[in-house]
Amino acid sequence: MKRLFELSLTALLAVCCTSGVLEPVVETPTPSPAVDDSDMIILGEQLEDPYSVENMTKALEAVYPTKAGIRVPVPATHYYMRFLPKNRKEYDILEREYTLLDHPLDYEIVRDGDWYHDPEIPDGQITWQYAVVPVDASTPHLIRSEILHGCYIPSERAETKSEDGIDWAAVERESFRLTGNEAMLEAPTKGGDAEAKPAGRISIVDPARGGEPEGVRGVQVACNLFVKTGSAFTDEDGRYQMSQGFAGKPRYRLIFKNSSGFNIGFNLLLVPASVSTLGNGEAAGLDAQVDRNSDRKLFSRCVVNNAGYDYIQRCSSTSPSIKTPPSNLRLWLFQGLDVSITAMLQQGAIIDNGQIGKLLGIYAVLLKIFLPDIMLGLKGQDDYDDIYAEAMHAFAHASHFKQAGILYWDKYVRFLVKSYITSSFTVYGTGSEEDHGYCEVGEMWAHFFQTVLYRERYGDENVPQFGDRQWFRPQILLELEKQGLDANRIFQVLGSDVTDREMFQKKLISYYPEYKAAINEAFAKYN
């Protein structure tokens, strides 16, 4: 089965837009980079949840044993629930409403990790999803769910004594003591039992930019202490501030669901956004600095995260604007593959379902449930700038897709499939096949804009000209840029009617007649 997956996945990569050349596979990546048991959370014993209605009631009675009129039992503010969505539609309904976790929140974690799959749920099916749901929230009645127990979670306003004189922060801490979880508590902050609200910075080092840490931008930082949860997105400097306070040390993690509107995620457990666990940290917050010596997946996710954030900001802030990728763009990262593809499957690009089934076998469920748009192969790319450039190439394709449309992209895919089959694993073909113009225009643009973006980040010295040895000649557009026709203006031409080099040339002239001589000269130079 492992060998079948190797061959199938490699074949799948051939049916979509790629920034590399596929070579025949001898010893190729296995599923392990995507489904690595060493990344799986291992649970220990179930713990007493200090926030359960039962335990908070006991704590209230203990803190105020003689006080008349205290509210016993305490009312539930939330339900600790689990859901079992059977397909992507059900999962999406839940994700829009709740913060979902794939593992229970009231268990000891023997070994931390990025994912969990309930052993009672078969591989290839979505595992139980856990959420803390307000009691007044409506839950989808057709999706399988269970209420595990009612909870009382003090609000932010309850950190000091409430109107009835109850110090809920003291009650919360007492519940930790009564349930045997006192070791998780932190010493009270100055002024009493007020809880710390996590704040910090998530940063990453790019040696090619001098090595000064920069923020991991727009990533979601989440944490929980039992069923009490908090989350916030980082700003451009990688800083975050949560509104929820914690009495003890919460468990922190990065969720690669960017505030700009794209997700980075791929594993056999069918989650649309990857999670990198940072471990337990102080209630006041956790700082994390990532570099190439950090966990490989964490590092590459952070780099691609920043590339996507930067790309979207760059496109939307310049005029005339380059269309940003679709707002729900989904990326998968493959650590063991050396090609990248911009398939745009979630956006409606068509690949025959029967072909997918034949190619991937039992793993076809991955594509059927959570369709990817971009699949980045990162084998052999260990440095920030290499991964960043690869991601920018893919994002450039995603903008072209937005401009040219689905029908154009379907033609593109069919060309690449045929090219892969007939051209000795060279997905670009030779430039003489039928419909080669779709590849010519698409790759000319993506390699050109990749070069532009790399230069904008790293400067003019020793900037590689990506794709300069390929038959589709992105140097043409670099020549035009030197003459004053920049990437933003070139992009405006890339409609669905620009299906080959000749049409590209003619439309550029029609849009920018003042550049006619420069356009003709550039195209003739690389004829």
C-alpha cells in the first residue's frame, strides 16, 4: 500500500500546474510526511474538569460555606460537546460556528503533538470534533453530537467580585484545588486573583534578510486550559493579545488559518488547517521564535504563512491591483515531494473523480472531502527564501486563475496531463503540443512574477531569474518590466482569451500601444 501511495501521489501531481519538472520515481516520498505518528497526540488519564457545573458548585460551597443566598447549583454557561461530522459540508457548518479541536480537552496529554484521531473512528473518516458551546447557542440537529457535560466558565467581567459578592476567580482556583489540578495554577497576580490575559510574539528568522526576527503574520494563536479557551490573530509584527484570562498555564498552539483568508493544512485526519503545538506556557502569554532548526513542519508552515500574507497585502495595495487569490484558498504542504502544483480544485477546477480514485486508492477520500487548491512540494528546500519563492510562484498562479477563470484552468490541466503521459515526466511539454499556449502564458507569468516578488523582498543582487531555461521564456516579461511595463499592468492582460504567446503579445499592444516597439522587440528576442 505504501508503494501504491508513492506512485499514485506522484501521478496526481502531474495533472496540475507545477513549478518544476517531474522525474521518474525510484525511491519517492511515502505518506509519512503527511501522516507521521510521531506528530500524534497521545492521551493519558481522563482528568476532572474544574469547570464542570458539578465541580464549580462544590468550589462555590467551599469558598462561601456560610454565605446565604449563593447560587447553588451554579447554572451552566456552556456545554462541553463533541460532534462527528460525516462529510465536508457538515464539518464546514460546525467550523463556521465553533472553535473545533480534534482531541478531548479533559485528558492528560502524555505526548503533545499536532493532531489526534480517535481509535474508534476508521482512518479516512473525520474524527470526533470537540467544542465548548454557549448554552443559548443553537446546534445543528442533523449532525451527530453528544453533550459531555455542562460547564460554568466565568466571564471576563467575573474576574473580580460580581454584583452578588461572589469572587468567581477565587471559586475557579478552588475548583482546581478540589479536582486535583492545583499544580496547573499560577500564583495570583498583584491585586488579588485577577487572571492574566495571554499576549506575546510569534517570530521567525530569515538569514537572507539579515537574520533579524520578523513576525509570523496573521496566524491564529489559540490556547486552552481544560474547556476554557482563547484565541487571537497575530499582527504584522507577530504580536497577539487575547481577551480571555487564565488562572493557570494554558496549552498553546498555532492554527494556520490566516486572517487574510487562506488555510494551510494537510493530513490524513482531514483537517483544513494545520496545527503546530507550542506546548504549555505562562498564563501571561508565550513567545516563540522559529528558525530553520525548529521543527521542520512548523518552520515551513510559518514561511508559507508569511508568503501568503505578504502576497495578498502586496496585490491589494498596489495599483492597478493584481487580483488576490480566492478568499478561501487551501494549501497542502508536502515535505517529501519536489514539485509544486496549483490545482484550484476547491475553486471548481475539474479533475475526473474516477481518475482521482484510480490514482490515490484509499487516499482519494482526502481529495473528496477537503479539496486542495495549492500543493507545495518542499523536498530539498531548507531555507526561508527557497520556500518563500516556491510559495510566491503558486500564489501567482492563483491570481491568474482568478483572472482567467475555470474554463481556462481546465484546459491548462488537460494539457499538463497529456504532457506528463507523453513527454517523459515533463509536465511543461516541449512547446509544440496542442494547447501548449495555456502552459506558455501561465508559466511565463508565474515565473516572471515570482522573480519580481523575490527581488522586492531580497533586493537586486544575485536575484535568480526563475524559469529562464524553460521554453516559455519569462525573460520576455522581465524585458518589458525594464522598459516600464510593470507586473501590475501586465497582469491586466491575462484574461481567458490569452491562450498563447501570440495572443499575449497582441493584447499587450492593444492595452499599451505606447509600448508597441518594446513589446515586439522583447517577443522577437526570445522567439
